[in-house]
Amino acid sequence: MRAIAVTLVVLSHAGLSGLAGGYVGVDVFFVISGFLITTLLLKELTRTGRISLATFYARRATRLLPASTVVLLVTVTASWLWMPATRFKSIAADAIYATFYGINWRLANEGVQYLNADAEPSPLQHFWSLAVEEQFYLVWPLLLLIFALAWGKRRTPVIVTLVLVVAASLTVSITQTASSAPWAYFGAHTRAWELAVGALIAVGAARLAGLPRALAAALTWAGLAAVLVSAFLYDDETPFPGSAAALPVLGAAAIIAGGCAAPRGGAVALLGTWPFQQIGRYSYSWYLWHWPVLMIVPHMLDVEPNIPLNLGLSAGSLVLAIGSYHLVENPARNQSWVKARSRRGLAVGLALSSLAALVAQAGAMKPPQLAKGDPAIDTTQVVAAAADPESELRRIIEASVDTGKLPANTTPRVQNARKDKPTYYSTNCHLEYLETKVPGPCVFGDPAGKRTVYLLGDSHAAHWFPAVDAIAKERGWKLLVRTKSACHAASVHTFSTALKRTYTECPVWRDQALAEIKKTRPYLVLISSSGNDGNPLLDESGQRVTSGADQRWADGWAATFRTIKAPRTKLVQIRDTPWPGHNAPECLAEHSRNISRCAASAGDAVQIPARQQLVDQAAKANGVQVIDPTAWFCTAEDCPNVVGNLLVWRDDDHITTRYSAMLAPLLGARLPK
């Protein structure tokens, strides 16, 4: 079973589209773990009448920590050497969280933040499942000990407790998957039922051993089919775990339950063969190694990942796993000196964890440095002083296309780009996925201004805030900002790939914002949105739009224009900014000696131009002025990531605050006075 589970996970991570649901292998691991650990605890309880917590945790430490510590140390070191320098501090923090089994909560928190959505997964992300298991085992042995003290060897209280855990955790999993998928996916509270199902099988193993052999054999094959069907049927858009996790979890439980009767002709006929036994033996080490190898080696080789490469790397990680098993994992857990005293195992565990945390912290204190060239001209200063700012900026862009080394005065610093958000984010005026209510007035520009101006849209409207705020202050406008992550200004419905469900919060918020604007009748409304964020459009019945998506998008914009159009209100739509086609700071960090490699093709940087033409027609029909900012970022052929001394993008689609502020004179020249 471990062989099936780890193979599904590895092939899924390698990118095989037919096995996109291979992540269910982790759920199989949870059931296996719940069964095995509970079996060991119950045997100890039956044999001695008690449970030694010190022995339990010492055994866990010597079983898990030697191999995981080696992987952590190698991953941190390799990340320092080959991963983009922009990412190292985050990876070091991941290592510390992984060391102390808290990385699942860190990943859950990161997952609900829209501006992290484009980030490449951490090479330590897979440690989340180990964290979930250890959090469960902080509680479960203690509960069993309490039951033993209170009821001796009676199993009824144990069964009742496990049933309650399954019911409560599954309920929370279903409800939270429907509202906040990242918290549901990584949470111990939503996964506890999976381990508890395995524990229930362990409690009932003696009775299950009496199952009729034919029924037991059928149960094992049905369980195996359930696991495999879920792996092939599910994909990245499946709301998971939720109710969908029941199929692989109950499938794994069925294999174990049927296997308790040791039936002939059961799935053990397959799973007991040599290949499955061998892969199962190395499954823990393979799981540990495969993900950092997939994440780091392409950076080391300076190549784009692809399926053939990923399959080769997955096979290579199995070789690493075999070596790790024989040289580290197996010798460490069988070390007689450590096994002789539980306190020795605990001390070894503490020492290994401390070593991993210290190395990660040391690396974070001295992160890798970038190559730097000569300082470039101060783009903001030159553009602001120019008689023709737009022509001057175009000249600087043209000159920046062939820049070699990263300018020494690049602003903001590439390493800090991820944190470069407009100041109004700190006021909580920009709403994240689950929020629908603006927390306050969110007034900027000149709060006492006689003319009211709105900035409306998603995060691609929000990144214009520095420019719009500067213009508003200069002209005495009262600026109200209404923006929400991944929520288009166009009146459309979308499926959220982050939340793995219909983005219901978006139309709720947008309708409120449009109603407010309609009631206020402002002087000017500036509207902007991402042109292609990857979230599919939905029709009125909630089904994905398979044809005519561009026209539906344009119709959504027309509906928004009509809603807020008023006789004395001027409407201006800022077209979406060009996209670099990659995470710009990370590309610059990897190629700091030749940053021209990161320049985007102008033809690829403009998202879905045919769709934008339809939106332009809708704007013209409703008297809306359209501003195309493309020339402020690109030549006819290229879009450099650094213009003069200014970093253009802070990630793969949002412009930096400094670049936005620099564009204030150009944007202001296009706006109504």
C-alpha cells in the first residue's frame, strides 16, 4: 500500500496529467499511519497495561528524524546554492517550520493570500503531511493513556472517541473545503479523521480477522480500485479534501480491513510482490527526496521543467532514497545504544531538530548575494524632469532591453520585491478572497477634496494606487479605493482555482461597490482588472463557459459600465498591464549577470488581445475612455524587467510601487483634469 501511495504522489508531482489526482496517496499514508501506530500502542497497552509516552516519542524521533534532517540540510544547502536568492529566506523559514512540524499551518496561511498565488512551491512543501501526522500523535497516545487509566483494556471508549473524531473532523473538512480550500487542505483538524479511520481499523482488527475470506478478498480489491479511481478521476480543481477524500480514505481502509482476514486471492497477491514490497520499504525516503529534487534540480541545470525531465528526476530521487534508507534511516532506527534508553532517543531527536533549525537560521542570516553592475539612471527623477515624460520613458525602456548585470541601484531591491505592496494594503482596504466588507472609509488622496474619485477593480487596479494617489493629492481629489483580490471589475462570475469553488464573495463585494459608486455619483471612476488570471468564467447556472468566453467577458464589462454610468461621472478604463511571463524578481535573481534573458516578448506580454478589443468596443459604446499603458512597459519587441534603475514587476503580473509612482505624470496626462 505504501508503494501505491508514494508512486501516485511522485507521478502526480512529476506532472502526469492522467494522474493529477495522485495527491490522494497522502490520504492513503494517513490511513496506514493511523492503523500502524494505533496497533503498536494497543499492543503495548495489552502487554504492559500502560503506554510509555517517552518510549513512543523516542521511537518516532529515531524513526523519522535522521532521514528528514538529512533531507532538510541538503535542501537548505542546495537552495542556497541554486534557487533564486529572492526565495531563500522563505525556504529557510519553511525549514524551521518543517523541523518543528508546523509547516502545514504556514502553508495554509500562505495559500489564502492572493499575492502569493504565483509563487513557486517551496522545496519543503511536502513536509506538511509529516506535520499533520505528528500533530495528531501529540494527542492520540495521551488519550489512549487516559483511557487505559480510566477504563483499563476496554475498547468501547476508544471506539466512541474515534467515531466522534471522524464525524467532527470530516464535517469540518467538508465545510472548510467549501469556504477556504488551503486551510482545509493543509489543516490537521481536517485530516484527523483520516488517521482516525486507520485507528478504528486497528481497534477492530481482531473482529475483522474473522471476515469471510471471499468477502475480505473482494473488499481489498474494491479498496484498491477506489484509491486508483480517485487518483485518475481527481485533478487540481477538485475541491479537496472535503467529501472527495472519502473515496481514497475508505478505499485504503477497505484494503487494510480486508487484509486482516489474510484472504487468498486478495489484493495482497499484487501488493505482496517484490516490486511493491521494495518500493514500500523505501517509500518514506522516496517521499522525502522526490519533491526537493523536482524543485531544485531544474534551477541547478538552468532548464525549464518538463515531464520527461521530471520522470528522470523522480527515478533519480528513488536512487537517493535507497541510499538514504541503507545509510541513514535504517541504521539510525536500529542503533542499539539509542534504543536502550528512551531519553537517548529523545535527546537524539532534539539534537537533530536543533541542528536543522540552526543551519536554516544561519543561512537566512547570510543569504546568497546577487551579481551587480554599474548604477543605472534614476528613472523616476529623469521622467519627472522631462519636458515630454512619455517620450523620455520610451527612450529609457529601449536602452534597458540589452542591460547586462543587474544595476546596483535597482529599486526596489530584487530580494525585497515580494513585500513591495502599495501602502494602502496595510490599512486592510484591499480585500482578500474571503472578505466582502470594506473595513472603513478607505479615503486617500486629499480627504477634504471637493471632487470624489474611485479606483475600482482587482489587484491589477490596486497596483495603480501609488500613481493615482499621487495624482489625487496633486489635484485635490478625494480618492476612494475599492479593490479585491482576483475579483474583476467586469460583472462576471468565476471559478476560483485557489479556493477550488465558485468565487461567491466576488459578486457580493462587487455589487456593493457598484451600488456605492452609483449612489455617490463621483467625478471620476478609474477601473482596471487582470485580463487573464486563469480563473475560468462561469455562466448563470454555475457551469464553466466553454465557448464565447471573450464575448461574455466584454458583456460583463459593459454591464459594469452601465451600472455606474451617470451624467456627471467620467469613466476611465486602464487596460491591463503587460505580463512578464515569469516571476520577474526570481528570474532576475537567477540571471543577475545577464538580466536581458528575463525580458518578455511584447507579443506574449499583452494578455488575450482579442478579448481586449471586444472590451474596447463595449467601452466606446458606453462613452468610457480607454488608456492603453503598454508603451509604458515595452518596446515593439521586448518588455524589460528593469527600466533604468526601476524594477518593473514585483512578481509575475503586478507592477512595483516605485514603477507605478513613476508613471503618475504619464497617467495624469491622460486623465480628465
